Amino acid sequence: MSMSDPARSPDPLGDVIDADRLQAELEEGRPPHAGPISQITAALVALAVGVFGAIGSYALGLGRLTQPGPGLWPFAISVVIIVLSAVLVVTGRGLEDAERFSKASLLTTVGVVTLVLLAALLPVIGFEIPSLLLVFVWLRWLGKESWRSSIVISVATVAAFYVLFVVLLQIPLPRLI
């Protein structure tokens, strides 16, 4: 095989990289494909989230373009989610990028559950404690950071958000302090 062969190319150190071998190694580490039913199901779940978001943001009030209401941007994002999800419902059968649910998928589930808990606790006890717990859980258990770094970064993050949103921007967030 010559160096002009597209399957082989030199790397910066002068070694030759075999593209086929590299592709095979990448495929070995991939989880198995979920199949078209899972792909369509994921698209329908995203579609439902978009519809739910659009309804909720519309209830907040859209306002006008010159005076946007609190629901305008969430509504716009929800419409984008709805459109992209609808496209995925139509084209999803032929795609192979969805992975089967596995033990590794539990990390994503934990992330989603903690976000839902944050949203539920925010109006009840303010943003400080739920946000602190969210950042801590994400760093410590999802990110595998040390206890010390998880605690320091969590406290620093919540303090920075407090200063930015409450003190500087004066946004009326539900809070304890």
C-alpha cells in the first residue's frame, strides 16, 4: 500500500495510521444499537417534552416582540424541539445512532431525575440548597470528582450564581437568603 492510499495516512510523528483498524477499534467500544422502535420512541418522548414546554411557556405569556413576556424564549425553544422531533419521527427508522439502554444509561437517568427534583424544590425551598445538591451530585457521582473538589466547586458555583442573578441582575429567584 502506498502513502497516497486513502485508507492509510501519515501521522505527525511519521507513523502510518490504518484508518480501517482505527474504525474497527471504535466500533468495538460502542454499545449495541437500539433499533428503529427505540429511535422512534425517543423522538416521540422529545416531541412530548416540546409540546409540554410550549403549553407551559404559552401559559406564562408570550408578550410581543417589542415587549417579550416570560414565556417567549421557552416557547421558541419548545417549537424548535417540536420541529426537530417531528423530523426525527419521520426519518428515525433508518438511523442507527440510538444505543440500547444499559448500565451506563443510568447516569443519564440520574441527571434527569436530579434536574426534575431541582425544578420541584426550587419554588418550595429556594434555589440555594437544591442547586448546591444538584452540582454536588453531578460532580461527585456522575463526574467522579473527589469529595473535596465536589464540595468546593458546588459552594463556589452556587455563590457565583447568587451574586450574578440575585445581587447583580436582581432577578427575583425563590431563595432562602
